[in-house]
Amino acid sequence: MFFKLQRLFILAFMLSAISGCGDLLGINLRKTKLDSSRFKVDCELDLNKFSQIMYENIGPQIRCLGENLNLFIRVVKSEKKGYLSRIQLERYLKVNRPDVKPEVVRALKSVFDIGHLITGEDPNFISKEVVDKVINFALIFNEEAALNFQPIFQNTSPVTYALHQNHRDRVSAANKAIVSGLRKIFNPNRDGKVHSLRIIELLENFSTDETRVYLNRAKKVIFAKKVLLGGDKEVITHLELERLLLNFDRLILIGLDAVRYKYIILKQESLLQLLKRDIGDLSDIITQGQLGSRDNEVLFTVGDAIEATKLWIKPETFDIDKYRSLIDEAKKILMGGTASEVKGKELKTLIAHSKTVLQTGTVFHRIYDKYRVALESPLPIDIDFREYRSAYPEHASEVNQFDRIVKKYRFMKGEFISPYYSEGYRRNPDAVFEVALYEYGMQLLLKVYGSPKEGTIGGYSINQAQTRALFKKFEKELIDLKLMLPQRAISVADNVSLLGTLFQYQSDKNEVLDVNEGTEFALSLVTSINVAKDMMKEYRKNGCRFDQFQRVEPQCFRQHFWKGFCTNYRSYFPRMFDSIEAPKDCENFEETYQSENLLQKSVAAARSCVNYTDGAREEIYYSEGDIMTILLGMFHVETTILRWDENGNNYMDWWEVNNAYEIYSTALDGFLASKPSIIRKFKKQIFQYMIKYEQIPDIKDPKSIAKFIWFIGPFGKKKAPAYRSTISSILASISEENKKISTDQQFDCNYLRDPENIPNNPQTIAPVVDTREDQSYRLERYLNLIDD
């Protein structure tokens, strides 16, 4: 579409004086003989050829058109000798050419207006001198466009980045030749006057049945004129036309990158180079000269941007209107100001964000290349980047960030299909920048929705209450994106808080989600989404039965889970597969007690609705979202083992569990807050009890309290190891305890019989009130007995 719009604009603004006047002559004009040889042309004009002006060399036709235009100047009476009069030409056509269509006559004035904008001459006359210059320009344009624009812009073959650079050079040379030719026509000096032209009116006058659809699309991006050239979005002045000429080359090259993007074979580094160049050029164009003082001027609205975006995104692929509130909020996060308008200073803010990110990426790749051998070692990094800092002091900020990321982050993705959850470190240059990109976005998010927190990256964090508010705010959009079911915002937010704040490699004990913890969570979330998609393909490949909602049958889900997971990801989770005694060959995967136990515990931890609660209480089929959640929990369990397993025996020994207590004890605070004070005194013992028995002491069950009393007594064995299934069980237990104390309505699992029609505000089940007698007094009595 860009190529067609480009063709329309170029022809309208630069060549309409040619093709417009030519149309007045008719489609096939043959030798014209009047009273003498003075009134004839010795060529055959076929105006159909002008539709190919950007596709093939039509030089002879352009010259023939010039001869015909000059013939009109000689034939049509004019009060200015040597000029073609618009008014007299209209009269001539009315009398001598009744076959000329009304729309052609309507376009006549626009032809003269364009000549006026370009040359500064009287808008009612065109001189022979101007016609000759326009014809010469048309010849240049045609030659350059046919040779360079058409074969490059419309090429749909994949090309390397190096070849694309070569294509850019060709187009750039053509651009410069075209601008040089147009400058011979353009007159910038207007004796202090400003000449202008209404763009919409021009487009309407030149529209035909063939081009109307593209012109209507052009109207939706007309706001870009104001952004790039200033002034009224629907008006172009000769001063703005001069600015267009000044930036023509860069604008066309930006357009070339946009059109050819999906056909260029790009790696992250070359993509960063491409974007950095284009964003830099756009920034220069927008902020140069008089355009730089538009901080408080509204350049366009978010609605304008959405309508323009629809030109490239089909509604059946992605209905952008559903996410208007999300887009408005993203606008405020990225640019500030109001949700509906984009002012100059706000656009500058967005450009500044882009420049910062792209600068970070390009510098990161340079640093990585210099230290590649050491960085791709499986060992922790102890590189001193002092040499690089000294050589490039201007990049000190990026070097410090790079230093922190490669030394603090354990699991990175980038060019891998998943982070490696293994004993050794696995890094790649794309992954390091990916972490920086997630951190940058997380900083912007937490600055708006979180609270200031000293000593953290970016200076902001988000607590559980704020996370809940965030998920409630965007509940509708998350449901539409199928990332969440109705009425699950609070439970999902709580799970994010639990996993994000505690079960990351860099988790601390401050009980809030920091930028680095949020980044690690985001990486694992994206990985789990991708793995879940691959798993669903494996289930289909293995012939599993699916229901009408594309959910896989439970028995087949369990039967092929490990085999499907193993097929593509065995090497990324070597310790996990070792723990379940999995074979190296995924094709011959056989279930073991360990694999069945871990999957069972993982499902219990991740899935709040396993069975329907009515009818036969059958097990609910597994959606892609269910599988994603199960995998997400497993990834965090794996993170936990790899973080605390210091001796490498693939589980947590009792002393390693003891080391982890300081971090994970905060997970108990939520449900312990409602317990009697005597219970809260034994927080660490409760943690140890959970590790040993994979359950939480039930203060209303006499047997459970008695068991806990024995456990904390002198004969209780508190030194218990933790396995992957242990941690999964703990996650499930904590979730269940939090449900008991929750004041929120409980989700009715029966709504999952028709997951696509769950009401946004369904009649939910009230929390179950446990009326059993509190048995914690038994613990207090035991303590008093000990004291005596």
C-alpha cells in the first residue's frame, strides 16, 4: 500500500501538472493538424502509458505530452502571451471537446494550483517555460523511478541486510536526482507571501474509481503531514514543500525500510541499526528548525493513530478497537499527558525512549562482541569492564547496566527458544539486550502503577494491592486477549505477586515486586506462552481429542505431557528431566513415579479448577492457558532448585532449605496474619513443617495440631530436604490457605463448561466459612507445660 500511496502523492504534487493537462487531450491523441504546421505535433500520445510512469521508461510519451501542452499554449487564446490560461482552456474544452468528462474539468484548477505552489506563478496561468521544466523533471523522475523504485519497493523476495543496504543506496541516489530535478522548477522566493494548497481538496479532485480507495486511505494518514512538516494537516504551503524537498530522501528511505521490513533477513543487531537510523532521521525531521518549538501543540490524536493502524491490521486478525483503553494507558505511560492527544513534547518523549533503548542495544552488542569468549563461558562472570569504560567514557551508563545484567541474571532467552535452566550459564547478545528492554518497560510501568522504593533498579516497586488494582484496571483487555478468564483478576494478580516477588533468581525479602524480579517473571511468562503453543501442537500430532473450545482431553494431556515437553526442550531443562529419570531419547519416553508425581503436584499448584463441581464432577479439559500456567509454575520451581542447590545434588538439602527460609518466609505472612498470635510465633517451624509434610498445619484439626506439636518438640525431625514436587505442593497449599481467608467471591468452576460465555460478573460462590473450633489453644497449653 505504501508504494501506491507514494505514487499517488508524488504524481499529485509533482506530476499532476503533466498528467492532468494530458488528460484534457483525451486518451489516444493522434497527429493533430490545424491550419498549418504550426498547429500540429508529430507524435502519437497514449495517456494510458502514464499509469506506468513508475514501472517502465515512457520517455517518448512524456516528450509527446510536452509537445501537446505547448500546442495548447499556441492554440488556446490567452490574455498573457506564452501562457496557457485556465479559464480560456475550460471554455475551449466546453465548446470544442464536449466528450471531456466533468471530473477532468474539475481537476483542471488543481493542476494550475499545483503549478502555482511549485513555481509561485499566477494560479490561473502556466507558461511554456514551466511546461518545459516540468517535462524535463518528469523525464528524470520516470527514469529513476522505473529503474530503482519499482523493482526495489515491490520486490517480495527475502534479502540480506547487506543487500537491503545496497537497495537503500540505489533508492537514495534516485531520490537525490529527483529532488535536484524538482528544485529546478521550485521557486522558494515569493516576496514575503506564503502560497498554500488544501491537500484533501487536491486528492478529491484527482480521485478516480481506481484510486479512490487509496486516496481514502491517504486521508487517514494525512496527520503525518503536520507531524513531519508542521502547519495545518490539511494544508501544504510552499515553505512546507521546501521542507519536504529537504527531507525527501530520508522520508522515502524510511518508507522503504517499512515496506521491505518483513522481507529483510534481520538479526537483532541489524534490526537495531535499521531502527536507530530511521528513528534518528525522524527525530531530526520532526524537531528541525521551526518544528522544534511545538512542545504544546497537538500534533495528532490517539484516535488518528488507531485509524491509521487499521490500514495495516485486518480487524479479523486483531480488533484494535477493543483495546482502546489499553492503548490510552500505554500512551500515558510512554509519553505522559492526556490519553487522547499527542503534543510535540510528548512525541519527543516517545522518541527519547526509543533512542535510549536503541542506543543501549547497539552498545550492548559492541560490548558483547569484545568479550564474547568470556561471556559465553558457562561460569559466572567476573569480567572487569574498566578497559571499555576508559575507551568509551560516553557509554559509561550502558557499560554499567551491561555489567550488572550479565552478572546478576541467570536465565536469559534472546536467540534461544527458551532460557537454559541448567547448572551452567548460557548467554547470547540478543538475550542481554532483551533483559535491558524488559527492565526499561518495567521501570516505566512501575513508575505509574507502583511506589517509590529506594535502593531498587529504577527506584520503583509494586506491592500486592497495587498489582491487584492493575489487573482489575485492565481486566477486560486481558480477558479479550485470552490471558485471563472473567472474575480471575484478583487470583491471577496474587499468583503474579507470589511467584514474581519470591520465586525468582534475584528475589529478595522486601515483599514487593522490583524491576529485576518483574523482568525475570516476564521472561519466564513469555517462555511459558511459547512452550504451551508448542505443546498444543504436540498433542494434536499425537492424536489427542479436543473439545469445541480447543482444550485437550485430560488423560491424553497427562499421557503425552512429558513427551511433548521433552521433544523440543529437553536440553533446556536438563536437571528437571534428570530428576524424573527421563530417557535421553524423547521418542521413547516412559512415565516414572517421579514424572507423574511432579506433574500432579504442578497441576494442583497452577490450576484452581481441576473438576467441575456439579453433575458427575468430571475433570475439566486443559486449555492452552492451563498448560501455560502449569509450565510457568514449573519454571519457577526449577529456578528455586537451581538457586539454592549449592552442592549440585539436584534437590535442596535441609541446610539449603534453611538458607532459603529468609526469602520464602514472607509467602506465609498473608495467611498467618489472620491466625492466632500463638501460631504466628512458629512461623519458621511452619515453614519447616510444610517442607517435610508438603502441607500447612490445620489449626482446626486436633490431629493436625497434635502432629505439629510433636514436630516442634524435641523429638520432631525438622531437617527435611525439598524436591521439585515439594515446592509445587507448597505453592498449592499457600494458594488454598489464601483462598480460605479471602473476602472475595470464589469462582464457580462450572462456568468452564462454556468458557467463551462466562459472564463478566457471574454469580459466584461465596467463600466457605470454616465453623470448626480453633485448636491452637492446644499449642499454647503445650508451651505452658514446657515452661512449667
